[in-house]
Amino acid sequence: MINAINGAAIEIANDSITVLTLSGVEYSIEISQRTRDKFLNLSKEERESVRVFTVLQHREDSMTLFGFYDKEERYIFNELQTVPGIAARGALKILSGISIEDLMIALDRQDVKTLAKVPGIGAKTAQKLILQLRNELVLDLDQLDDKEAKLSPKDELKDLASSFIELGYDRRLVQRELNTILEEHKVELEGLSQKKKEEKILPLLIKRLS
């Protein structure tokens, strides 16, 4: 897997960026408008040394590099493709049509109307997105309203949280209480193994949710 391409951004087009590496190889990488805008905002000097996070799509008749300004966008790109009917270029189109923050908020609020307006989605796909990704892409609830939400994929306590959500507890409530426990018991939990940490948190979470 090619994790990233490092070099000079010698051309930034609407849907691609060309990076010249120190070895003299030029890579043409397909990007979203979000990534394009972020690289365009760099100074001339900063463009001389960029890092483009990548996903390589290998098919029988072609190989395509998709690029991202940061790992967060790449993560969402991959998650979008787990939804039936959304392929790589479709995922890139979605990332060009809505900000990451607004996408996460729409998923969290089950806002079909907002998602359906994004190019490449539509009402049916919006419903699929919500059904499959709402509990996968998690927002920092304390920052939800001011749209400065941070994505926390693959959280170490995700499985613990999911078990309570599957029992019918509200996802927002579970995450909020987990965050409170982690903050209040930070010293006690520090240095514990994953198993011991979950054993310590479990009764505390049950108590707070009861």
C-alpha cells in the first residue's frame, strides 16, 4: 500500500494534483475539492514540500491514486465506500460536495434532506449512509453545535459503547457519559491494559446510565 506521496506540488487542477518526488517521479493523484482548496491555500514555498495521503485502487486494466490532505478525509473516503452503491469516485464527489463537519452532523441528526442535496447521493443513498455510518463516524458532542466537531474513528472504547447502543441506549448519551468517566478517572485509568480499563469503566458506565 502507498500510504502517502511526498514531494513538490507542481500542478493543482480542479480534480487532481501532480506531485514531483525527490527521485524525479511525477504522480498524478485524484483529489476532492476540499483537498484541492487546502493545497491551493499553501504558500509557494510550502508547496515545494507536501505530503499527500493516498489510497491506491488497482483494477485489471488500470491503477488510480486518490489523494487527501489529511488522514481524516481518507478515513471517511474509505468508510463511504462501504455503503452499497458508492464507489471511489462517488466517495470523492461526496467529499467535494459537503464539508466533513457538515457530513458528520447530517449523519448524526439523520438529516436525509441535507444529505440528499449533495451531488452523488440522492434520497435513497442518504438513507443508506445514515443507516450504515451514523454509529461508525462519531462526533465530539460538546462541539457539535458550533460545527467544530472532531471525528474519533476506531476509538479504543468503541466496542464497549456499541454494546450499550445495541441495548437501546442513545448513542449521544453513551458517548457523553464515557467522556465524563474518562475525564473524572483519568489518573486511575492511566497505564491500564485495554481489558482492565474496560473492566473499570463498565460498572461506572452502568451506574451513570441507570
